[in-house]
Amino acid sequence: MKKGMLNGLASILLFFALAIPAHSGITPLQSEIEEALICLCGCGQTVKNCPHEHCGFAIPAKEKVLAYLKEGKTKDEVMELFVNKYGEEVLATPSKKGFNLLGYLMPFVALIVAASLIMIIIKQWTATGMKDEEDTLEKTKNDFGSAIDRKIEKELEEMD
């Protein structure tokens, strides 16, 4: 009985040991660099997440990143080497300088402009509504109504 339980326990441990993926040897810095680079194969993913098994760009790029890191290069140096070779299109996020700075600022500028326009439109609508209401009240001040209205008012007063 104990032997069967031990065999079962050993089988379960073996199953979990095989289910745990082996350490891939990728350092956090290498992973961070691969995540900061766009795969230029056309998939639109980062080098780290390229879905193609035999990608002509991601696989060599990963190897180059690893080689540069083994040479002792920093993240900035590796990124600069890729930008020099492939241009800024290889970056997952545009640099925050020059014309690219507009990509970071324009959403906020557009939001402020849109909010200002909405406020102006609402103020104009409410001003027009108030003016119309004031004009209507001026016209109804001296309006005593029709003969039927007067008759109804007279009958209501008599009922009181």
C-alpha cells in the first residue's frame, strides 16, 4: 500500500517537474531591450513577442542583443546600435525629442481644445435659451389670455 502511494507521489512530482518550463537564460535587461524593439518582419509585435517561429528579423535581433550584452554594452548603447542600423522605426515607442514630441503632446492639446469648444458651445446655447425665455416672459406679462381663459379664471374664483 505504501509502495503504491510512493509511486503515485513520485508520478505527480515527475509530472510537475516536467510541466515547469526550463529557465530560458534570458536576463531581465535582455528581455527589456527585446520589448523596446519592434519586429520589422511586419507582424507589428515587439522582438520579444514576435509570433513567427522562424522570423527573419526577431531571431537574429535576439541573438544580436545577447551578443551586445555579452560584450558589456548598456541598454542605451544597444538601442542606439539598432536605431543607427534600422532607423527610429525599430523603436516600440518614439523618442521624446524633435518632431516625435508632438506624438506625446498632441493628445493633450486636442483634449484641451475640444473641452474649450464644448464649453463655448454650451455657454452659447444656454445664453440663447435664457434670452428666448426672457423674451417670452416679456410678451406674456400683459397677455390676459383669451375670452375662454378669462371665463375659466372667473369661474375658478367663484368656486373659492
